Amino acid sequence: MGVTLEPMPSTRYEWWSQHATNEYAADMVTMGRDPAEARLAAARDIETYFPQGAPLPGHHLLEILDDAQGVVGYLWIGPAATGSTDQWWLWDVYVEEAERGKGYARAALLLGEELAAAYGATSIGLSVFGFNTGAKALYDALGYVTTSTKMAKKLSPSPHAAGMM
């Protein structure tokens, strides 16, 4: 298995934007967010880093290619904040469902780390949804460490809430 990263052709940006928005929104819904709110939030996040459909300077939208299979997924990596050169962020990694468990994400992440280092990055951060235990295990195995934890609890409406205010 020979894996490479190649810049995604701009002709695929619209497809990617829709796909990434749908995936991100679905993950937020899994975590309990209202579907309409999740869709808006996901679209807003993509638009922030891809104004007019193209990535901000320094952001790399890459296809994950297998020399025998062709495109098996994508990787979005770039500065953690506008203007940052040393702190990078793994914004998104996606491997087609039929290709998961074959080492493509691992290979893409390692290649992404090399790319980031070549651009002067000294660290890479990422976020992972709590339910995504497979991704968490991969990140742990690659040496990523937890730097903070965000937790939430779904509450039921209280019949006493109106009298508390």
C-alpha cells in the first residue's frame, strides 16, 4: 500500500464542502445537538476557513491516495489560527467507509505531520468527538495527548423551572 497526499483539485471543493458539512453536522447531532442548529454551525465553520469556496492561505485540503485504489479519503490541515505558523491543527480527516481499518488514516496523518513540519509547525492539535473511540485510539497511538476535555450532559425539562426564577 503506497499512500500519498495530493492537493484536492478545486473542481472538488464544492463536493468536499457539502460532504464535510454533512459529516460534521451528523457528528454534532450524534452528540445531542438539534439537527438544524448542527447544520448551520457546520456550514458556518466551513465557510470561515473556505470563504468563497477556497481554503484560507496556509490551509491544505488534500486527497488521500492509494497507488492501487485511487482516492480513499481526504485530509484538511493548516494553521490553528490565522497568522500562526508554528501551531497547526488537524481540521478533518476522512477515509471512505469501505477503506477504513486499512491504515490509510494513520499514513495520511503521518504525511500531514511531515507537511506541517516542512511549513514550520512545531505542534499539531485536533478535536475528536467523545463517541469516536476508533479515532481516539489512533491519535493516542500516534502520540497525541489530551490537553483538555469538554463534557456535556443532556437535561430534561423541569416542571419546577418556572417557579425558580
